[in-house]
Amino acid sequence: MATILLSAAGAAVGGSVGGTVAGLSSVAVGRAFGATLGRVMDQRLLGQGAQAVETGKVDRFRLTQAGEGSPIPQLYGRMRIGGQV
């Protein structure tokens, strides 16, 4: 929330100052400065957030596979089978 408020306040201050800084308008510079300051405040007040939840991962996911000694499907008519062309 502080990010939004300080970003708007920085844009207002930059707009009242006017001019350009390094080719950028002072509104953009003020908004960026306010947003950065607000983000730092939000992180300090609200914490770093929750830890990412890791679930079990599949070691190897193969939809189709071929290998020596694996059976070869034998079809009659039209049927769908897994495989690569």
C-alpha cells in the first residue's frame, strides 16, 4: 500500500518541480523514487512474504519412449498409439 501512495506522492512532487533529469521527466523520476521507497517500507512492515511451497517432483516425465527390448504395438485398422515419427 505504501508503494502506491508514495509513488503517487513522488509523481506529484516531480510534477510540481518540473524539468527533466537525464532525459526523463521529473514526474517519472519522482514516481520511480516514491515507488522504490514505498516498496522498501512495505517489505520492512509486512515481511518478506511466505516461503515457496515445494511439492514432490517427477524425476523424469516421458509421454512416449522407445528402448531396446520394448514391445512394438501391432495394429489392425485405424487406432491411436503413442510414439514418435
